[in-house]
Amino acid sequence: MWSSFVAILLKEFKHIFRDRGTLILFFTMPIMQLALFGFLDQNVKNLPTVVVDQDQTRESRELMDELRATKTFEIATVTNDPKQARQLIAQGTVRVGLIIPPDFHDKRARHENAQFLVLIDGSDSNVSAQALAAINGLVAQANLDAVQGTGAHPIMSAQPIVLFNPEGRTANYIIPGLIAILLQLAAMLLASIAIVREREQGTMEQLLVTPIDPVGLVLGKLAPYLVIGIVEMALILTLMRFGFDVPINGSLLFLFATAVMYLFALLALGLTISMRAQTSMQAMQMAQMLLLPSIFLSGYIFPVAGLPRVLYYIGRALPATHMIDIMRGAVLRGAGPLDLLPSLLALAAISTVLVTISIRGVRKLTM
């Protein structure tokens, strides 16, 4: 028995060490997960903020300084037009808008209640909750200082308005982003075995010797999965709207057009993985390695504002990050192509790069 055990044991170890790609993935995945979980911070910092300063006095400037001192807000724009503030929030350029009325200084001088308006983007419930808590803390500290300093009654208050998801429903926040994650999971896993399956079945050599154009080969491999991805998105949107009662405020045509571009990026990436992998198992492991960063670095679960700079830029290079921004912007805020142009351009650039890489990979195989 022991001799059989030792023989099989040595044989299995030889197989494991022979497949170095799978072995590297086996040790890389826990290290990557540890790094992701270790560096992720759910505390929101430096939220882009627009301030509508209609008072333009020393008191309004002091309020902006107090806002910066919280480290939660980063003033990106100062204007005197309240409509611009709401527009910037709808575009996703800023997450918070502070509107200081023209009588703010006068009311504080008379020790009356000087109220200012706070507009908060509710499409991200985690961010909106922490932004609201920071504003309330700022007001409470300012009133406490006033009472302790002069003995006067509290002289400042905030009127918060949560836009786009005022009820704070988790489904409204989670499901639009979940669509991007589900599409990535299905598209990449399907495409990642497209070439390696041909290799395992022994038909790869026959495919390569045929007079087929590399672009035609790539498009032919991607097109069936693209159709499947569009059908899956239609199914998920239907369940989201009628099963979970999540309103779709944007254009469905815009959402599906964006999904085509997104799916092309995912399928091209999966095809590139398939060309590099030796087995279906290895291809699926490589695809799942890219799934984890897409979940944790895209803003799907954890706020992007809490990411370290290095992880933030890695997240911006992932197609899921921009698709989640587009889905939440279009579904919850009713944003259109012009409002979401930066995310659209980034997604288009990533798609172009990935499709080009996959075409070049096929050309190398056919040479």
C-alpha cells in the first residue's frame, strides 16, 4: 500500500510542477486577495464637491475651509449657479453640492439660524451616508464652538437633499453595478475557453491552416458570445425593473449600445486569455483573477474615493469600472452620452486596445 501511495504521490507532484501556469495562479490569487482586502478602505475621502457661494463673505469662505478640513470633501468647483451644481452631480463629475444662500452672513451676524443646502448624490448609498454624516458632524462642531465661545444659541444648520435615490434602497445601488459584473463573469468565462477548447479537441491545427483572415476569426469567435451577452443583459434589466422595482431613468438604447462596446472589451480580453492558456482550467483561473479586481476596485462594493492612488489607477484601467459608472449614471441619474462622455471614451479606448491585442495574438498563431 505504501509503495503505491508514494508512487501516486510523486506522480501527482510531477503533474503539478509540470503545469507551472496553474501553479503560479494558485499562489498568486491568495496574495492578490490579501493585498486587495488589506488596502481597501471603506472610509470616504476627498469627495469631489461643488460649492455655490451666493454669499461671498468671510463666513462663506470659512465654511468652505471647514468643509476641506473634514478631509471628506474636496472642493472641485466654486460657482454661483445652483443649476450648474445639480448638473455636475447628474454627470457624476462631483458627488456633493453645497449651496450657501446670499443671507448666510447676515443671519449669522444676527445669531439667527443660518441654513445652507446640501445636495448629495444618492446613487452610491455608501458615499451618500458618509457624506451626510460628515456634514452633520461639521454643523454640530460649529454650533458647539459657538455655544462654548459666546453662549449663543446654535447659529448654523444644514438642509440635506439626497438626489436620485432618496430612500437609500440597496437594490437601486447594487443591481445596476451588478449588471456589469455579471456580464463580465459570463462573457470572459465563455470567451476564455474559445481557443483553448479548439486546442484540447485537436481542431486548432486544422483551423490555423485554413485561409482565414485573423480579423474574421476574432469577430467570428466573439459574435456568438456577444449575442448571448446582449440577451443576458435584456433579461437582467427586465428582472431589475419589474422584479426589484428599480427605475430606469435613462435611455435603453444608450444602455444597450454601451453594453455592446463593453462586451467587445470583455470578449476580446477573454479571447486573449484563451490564446495564452494551455488548458480550460487554466483559462478559467486566469479569467477569475481579473474578476476580483473588477469587483473590489471598480466602485461596485467599495467607494472609489477610499482607494489608495495605485489601486485607484488600476481600477480605472478596468472596463468594469467605467461600465458601472455608466449604468448607475444612466439608470439612476438619467444621464445621457454627453454627461457620461469621459466614461464612454475610456471604455471605447479600452475596447479598442483589447480587440487589437486579440487580433495580433491570432495573427501570431496563424504565422
